[in-house]
Amino acid sequence: MSTGPLLAGDDAAALQAAAVRLAAGELLAFPTETVYGLGARADDDAAVARIFAAKGRPADHPLIVHVASLAAVAHFAAAVPPAAQALMQAFWPGPLTLILPRRPGVAAGAAGGQASVGLRMPAHPVALALLRAAAALGVPGVAGPSANRFGRVSPTRATHVLAEFGGAVPVLDGGECEVGIESAIVDCTRERPALLRPGQLGRAALEAVLGVALAEPDAQSPRASGTLASHYAPAAPVSLFEVAELCRRFTLPARAGGVVGVYSRAAPPVGPAWLYKPMAAEASAVAHELFAVLRDLDAAGVAAIWVETPPPGPEWDGVRDRLRRAAA
């Protein structure tokens, strides 16, 4: 069995120890197909409060609750509208969070005090095994925002989580996250579902199942994870540039104040002024590598990060959303 802050997700004894920790109301970081989550049992407001304290996250900014089965949804949701049922059947387990009416008296802390709750069934095999083991110990669901300090870059590797919390929180290691950006969030608490946060799962696929166009968020929309104007931000300031502007800036005299990290398809001149990370061609590949690239540039101590603005196609919506918030 693994010892110390890093637990092997493919070790049955380590997995059971992780589930016992959650059942006891303690924190545990765990992998999902999107990013690593910082988990606590969602039915225990005192345990959930440890998440907010560890992250430095405002207590009214809701968390996503991860469940192991469709049956577990009934513990947290007062109702599951037909639209939500259709989306669950089509996309769970997977990178989709649904906002549903919350059962009174259940998971108020995880919901940030709102009358709604965000639920997701992750597709990562280690996450599902953990959730099932925890459920067998009486844990109906696990609240799990990204396992990083509030507002910073989400972790996609176990080592990222260790760097965030210095080993203070045990991490169940499930390898590198396949998707790399957080789930899409659809609000199903009102008559017409609304897309509150884009993800790898695109609007077109969601609308094809629903048979109607998704609404846009408005003033009456529930608060949801990862939707603040500034989020996913590295320590170095991020700027987005169209490729022509980026290439123009490469020709200017070297900046004073340090090395510039560049994440783009267009390469800067070879030289000490630049630290270049080539951007992949496909949206899914960029989503997979995005947070790791931002973390690597931060770790290298760059003074600024310049990123090529993603193309306008809908397949880039999730990446574009994360970069705009990182640059805000």
C-alpha cells in the first residue's frame, strides 16, 4: 500500500484507505477525467468547510458534488427534470455537471447556501472506484472543486496538487487527466436549460440531446463553479494576442523585466528573451495540455505569458473560456 501524501490509485488498499478518510470527514485529492479535485463528503458541512479553508475559497461559491450512480442523485436533488434526465443518460459518466433543485437540508455547505446543487458522475476509473468505495461506507457523494488554491491554475497531475498544498492533503494518483479542463455546466433548474460554463463537451452535442437551444446565463442563473471573471490564473500575467499581433511583438526590442513565456503555434525568435511552448493544433489536445503548460511556465519563473488567441470555432469554447478568465 502507498504511504505518505501520494496514494496509488491502482492499489486496492490505498483506495480503501482513501475512502475511509472521506467517510471520516477528512480531505482527499482525487483524479477525474477533467482535473484533480479536492474532495470531502458532501453531506457533512463541517467537512466541506475544510475545502473552503484549504483553497481560500469564498464559502458562497458553490462546489460540484461527485456521485457514483444515478441513484445517488436522489439524495441531493429535490427533482430531476426531463432535460436533466436526458443529459444524464447521454453523457454520464463524463465531463458534464448539471445544476438541479437541491433537497432542503442536504449539502447546503457544498451548494454555497443556494437552493440548487451541481452534480456530476466522473468518467475516470479511479474516481468512480473511490466514489463507490466511499458510498459503501455511507458517503452519498463527494464535493470536489479543483485541487488548487482559489483562482489559480487547476491541477491535471498528482504532482500539481502536491505543489499546491505541500503534501498537507493526501493525493490519490490516477495519472494525467485526459480532458484537462473542467466540466461543462448546464443549469436545469429553470424551464429552459442554460449553459453556465463551456467544457470539452460542446454546445452542439448538448443541444442535440435536448432538442432545444441552450439559454445563456442571466442575472437569475445560479452561481456556479469556475464562472468568476478572473479564474484559472498563473502567477505571471497572461495576455491573449491574435497571431499577427503576436508575430509583430516578436520583432520588437527585448522586454525589460524578464523572460516571456509564449504558448502559440507561431514560434518566437530563438533567444534568451523567450521560453516557447508550442500549441497543439486540435482543441482537445490544447485542452488536455493547457493547465500543465501554464504551470510549467510559472515554474520556470517567466515574467509574463503570451498566448495565441484560440480560433473562433465552437470546439474551442472551453479553452477560450479558461484563457479569457486566466487573462482577466
